[in-house]
Amino acid sequence: MRPAHATYIVTVRLSTVILPLDRWGASREKWRRAEELGFHAAYTYDHLSWLRLADRPWFGAVPTLTAAALATSHLRLGTLVTTPNFRHPVPLAKDLLSLDDVSNGRLSVGLGAGGLGGDAEVLGLPRWSLRERADRFAEFVELLDELLREPETTSVGTYYSANRALMLPGTLQRPRPPFILSATGPRGMALAARYGAGWVTIGRGAEEHQRCRDVVAAELERLNVALEDEGRARDAIETLLLDGLNDERPLASMNAFVDWAGRYQELGITEVVIHWPEPGSLFEVDPAVFEDVATHGLDQL
């Protein structure tokens, strides 16, 4: 096992998250610009609404990503993340198969257990316990994996089942589009180690005094253990850090970004993800700094 807080210099990719806040006529240019700026990938949240911006418009993730696939040519696209809150694996798998096809194999699928809030209650279901949420997430990932790998799936689960679900002609990416799992606990880490091509964190601990770097270091150690248990090497999985949802401010300046990205590069993070500037939100930053970071930030690491 690797020691805690070890230093491993890796190659870092830079990606972005574009929130689905604008009508497509305005949003299209963001996705095109993301490709022009050279981002590795552009992701979007998969919500029906988001409580932090509950008073703002919000569009669906799958249609948005489908339109983005047609507006770009080589930028990777994906959800960050999709959850069981309002999704069932069978129709989701069909949507993802179609999106993988439209994007010509550029789809990545971020998956998480989901949390409380509007998405968790919009279908009128009783609130899930933490245990049930973890159980549902495990079953959700397992069935989605099978659906995207196999031409036909029949499976009976406690929460999610499939009866002769056909997924023809299959995805362009084989054996399926890569999964990026959001996980911090033991069961989630085990799922990430088993099914993930990637793992993503926001680096926010349970206690307010915890430094983001310390949280991420501890999570990476737990991920290493889970990978060892699965017989996978540490470099078999990409590790992503999403900015903007903790107390760090890497887009305050170019120097702030280089310091931030360098700290996590040393821990072994292989992809840093920054939010597209959104006025009037917690992701409001200077667009000039954002574009400078997108264009030159990684060169300075």
C-alpha cells in the first residue's frame, strides 16, 4: 500500500463543467468554445433542478449533451454525475447508447449515489435511508454496466430489474463507455475499483476544518486499497478533482490555479475539472482568467 500523502507526479488533463442554464442558442457557443480552448472534456450535471440555482432555468443533461456532440468534433462529453434519484438503468442505458453513437464514441458516464434535495423528492417517493441509497447505487451501477455491455439483459433486482432489455446495435466504445464514479465510502470505493475507468471527488470533508488536500489524500489512499482488493493497478483508473464546491478558489488568478493544480498533481490526480464561469452563481469568476487558465494553465505545472 502506498503511504499517505505520498508524492507522485502524473500528467494532468484539464476539463470543464458547463451547467445547462441557457437555451441552446446561447449555450452552443460555450461548448464550441470549450473545444476551441483545448479542454480534454466538457461535462454537465444531470439534475432536474439544482437547489443552489433553484430560481434559474435548467435543461436536461442528455439532450444538452446530444446537441453538444453535434456542435463539437473531438471534445469528450459526459455527465458529472448521473444518479438513481430519478433515473432507471434501462431507459438510461438506451439514452447513453444513443449518445455514444451521436458523439462518435466521445461519451464518458459520471455516476454517483445522489443526495438529498429536489431530485431526490421530485418523483414523490419516500426519502431513502443512507443504507438504501448505497444499496440502490450498487444495484444501479451493476445493472447499467451489464446493459451497456450486452445485446440483451434480463436481471431481477431488489430495486432495478430488466426483462429482455435490448441494447442493439451496442455502443461504439467497447466494452462500453467509461464510467467515472463519485465515491468516498468503502462500498462506493469498491464499486469505483470494480467498474470505474475513473473516480471523481470534490474534496470536501465531513468537518469544516478539514483541508481539501488532506481529504483528497485520504480518499486516494482508500481508493488504492480498493483497487488492490480488485487486483487493479493504481494507474488503471483516472482520478478527477472537481473545483468550486469547497473553500478553494483556484480560478482567482493564474498563480492560484497553478498552485492548486500542482498540489493535486503531486497527490496523483490526473484530471482537474473547473466550472465554466456563470455570473450570479458560486462559479462566477473573471472570464479572462478562466480562458487564460484553459489556454496556458497546464503549461506552467
